[in-house]
Amino acid sequence: YVEVLKRDPENSHALGGKGNILRAMKKYDDAIESLNESIKIDPENYWTYTIKFWTYEDMKNYQDAINFENTMLEKFPNEEKNILNLLMGFYKARGNEIKVKEYNEKIQKLEDLK
């Protein structure tokens, strides 16, 4: 993608691909930046929106993932994958809340022992 972007810095597909690679490398802030640039250039590219959604999930930023999925639902109302993304976002956030609850219960047990 780097070579394509050297020749054509506004190639939205290359920016989206770069964002996906950065996501895989866990360089989330850079990934979001590249994906935002891609979306700005080609706001109709559903694939780029999906990668941005996954990036928020990978960051465990579930609230932003769900909010962004709502944006996707408005922008692409007939895209069936939206529902799957939203359900997965809620599922992952729910799982996270359960872990927090378990953690808090363990802390409470430790406090009770004092």
C-alpha cells in the first residue's frame, strides 16, 4: 500500500488497506487515522467502515464501536452485515462488563476479609 500511496496519496482503497494492516499490527490510532482519510475520500466504501468498526473492537472501545455501527446503519441501511456487526459489538461489550463485575466481586471479597 505504501507504494500505491506514494503515487496516489488519495487512493481510498490503499488507505483502507493500510488501515487494516495497521490494525493487525495493533497500531490502532494510526489505523483510525488512515481509515478516516479513506472514508473522507470515498464515503461509500462499506469495507472501510467495517475495518474501522473492527478497530474500535480490537481496542476494546466497545462504546465507540457500537456508536460507529449505528452510523453505519444510517449510512448503509440495507447492508445485512450491519446487524451482525452490531450484535457482535454488543456481545463483546457484554462479555467485558461481566469480567468487570467478576473483578469487582473479587475485590469486594478481599475487602470483606479485612
